[in-house]
Amino acid sequence: MKYLGVIGYPLKRSLSPAFQQAAMDHLRLDVVYEAWPTPEDALQTRVTTLRSPAVLGANVTIPHKQAVMPMLDEIDELARRIGAVNTIVNRDGLLFGYNTDLSGFMRALREDGGFEPEGRPAVVAGAGGAARAVVAGLLDAGAASVTVINRTLSRANRLIEDLRPMATRSELRAMPEMYASWAAVMGACDLLVNCTSAGSAGFENQSPVPFDLIRPSMLAYDLIYDPPETALMAGAQKSGALVLGGLPMLVYQGAASFELWTGKQAPLVVMFEAARAAVETSVKGGR
Ligand code: NAP
């Protein structure tokens, strides 16, 4: 028997155990995927346990994606450029860090959103770990411009300075979260991505974006998957915009992690079914 788990805090609403376990069971792998709630002061101890031969690795989520990096032996080049790790692989006691959020985001954007970002203006709300992967993906794909709007402007400034080397084909800028910023950029924006927690379970009525500025010609992509429809998605739909939620990205990033741990092709259909069922249970149960 081998072990995997997701490290985060408080981790109450993680869907990863449900859909990763479904994938392991489907392929008859003798692996248990658990939730490992880990407060900040226990992170180093938790990471040390990953070196055991019984552990294949882990996912990392809020709030540890950046803090975990110096605790690992090697960081993949892409994860280093993004500045966040969401997947750890244990290879003979050495811990390797990867970021599968970027590929998960881009795959969902193209396959589920039908959107090719090359040459298109984009606006990203938020400047945390998820926003780093999203901005890196958009820059790598050659978006015409990427504007990062965040409540804490200094964090957005840090993000754009760190990712500036990737902006070879794109304009990259940060703005404070205020109506005037949104009004300045939304008129010429084809893609809006919410990478904040505003709208997630516990904060359902919040949206970082003023609804009146959403236009029918844009894709409004909310990374939040629980609830499956956020206030932003409902507002964007009313404005006639196309909308995409966070579930496809969640499953694609998890599938990429699965392949790193097991070397086997991830059973995507099984993972989607299990993830959807877990969201439904979470919504019905009132969490
Ligand atoms: P994080 O590193 O903790 O960053 C949170 C971001 O949200 C920060 O920019 C923060 O702004 C902002 N924020 C929090 N509450 C806000 C509010 N009330 N109003 C405006 N902004 C607010 O978290 P993360 O890892 O980037 O995750 C962000 C969201 O993306 C979460 O909802 C997470 O579930 C989702 N996510 C989804 C996937 C997926 O696969 N679909 C993957 C990763 C993350 P400040 O800097 O001002 O604090």
C-alpha cells in the first residue's frame, strides 16, 4: 500500500481526495489518497514525512504553494518561474516540486472555454498562487496584454516583477482593486479570469469584478469550483458573456499530478464524474 495526500489548511472543501481516489481505484492501484490538513507551523514536519518509501508524493494547496518550495530538493523549471508548487513527487527519498496548475488552466481554457489567448487582451483578478500560474500561462501563450488587479497592490506588483521575464510578447501591468481600474481595462478585454477567493464557499455573494462592466463578447472564467456557479458567473451570464467555472482546471491539474506520481494515463472521465459528484455532495450538505 502506498500513500498520497493533499497538504493545505484548513482543507475543509478539497475535492482532490474524492477524484484522485476514484482514479486510483479505477486503475486498481494499491494507493490511498488522503486529506492532510497542515497548519503553517507543522508544514516542515509534514514535508519530512513525504520522504518515506510508503509515500508517492502530495498535492499542495492554499496557503502553502510558495512556502513549501525551500523545503524540497529540486524544483522543476516551470514551477520555479511561476513561483509556486502544487505537486510533490517522492523519488527515493528526494522531493521534486512541480506546478500542474498552469497546464490545467490552459487546457481548460482551450478545450472547455474554446479560447485561444494568443494576441488577445486579458485581465486577471487576484495575485496569489493560482494567479501566478494563470498569468504565466497567458504570457507563455502570447496574450496581447495581461492586467493583474488585486486588493493588495504590492502583491500584484511582486507578481508582475517575478513574471516579467516571460512577458516577451505581452504588455504586463498591475492595478489596484478599485472601480476606476476595472473601468479602464474591461472595455478592451476578451478574457477575464477570477483567481481570488471572492465567490468561493463561505464568501458566495462576493465578486471582485463590477458586473456592469462585463461585456457579451468576453469569456468570464472563474477558477472557483465550489460552488459550481459563482456570483461572478451568474452576473456574467446575465450580461451575455460566455462563462467557464473552475472544475475542468481542477481535474486537469489533478490528472497531470496523477501522471507524475504513477506514470500512467489518468482516467479523465472517471475523475470528472467523481469531482462533479463530490461538489454536489458538498453543496447539498451545506458543507
Ligand atoms: P491565495 O494564494 O490565498 O490567493 C488568494 C487571492 O484572493 C489573493 O489575490 C487575495 O487578495 C484574493 N482575495 C481573497 N479574498 C478576497 C476578497 N474578499 N476580495 C478580493 N480579493 C480577495 O489563493 P490561490 O491558491 O491563489 O487560490 C485562489 C482561488 O482560486 C481559490 O478560490 C481557489 O479555490 C481557486 N483555485 C482553483 C483551482 C482550480 O483548479 N480550479 C486551482 C487553484 C486555485 P490579497 O492579495 O489582497 O489577499
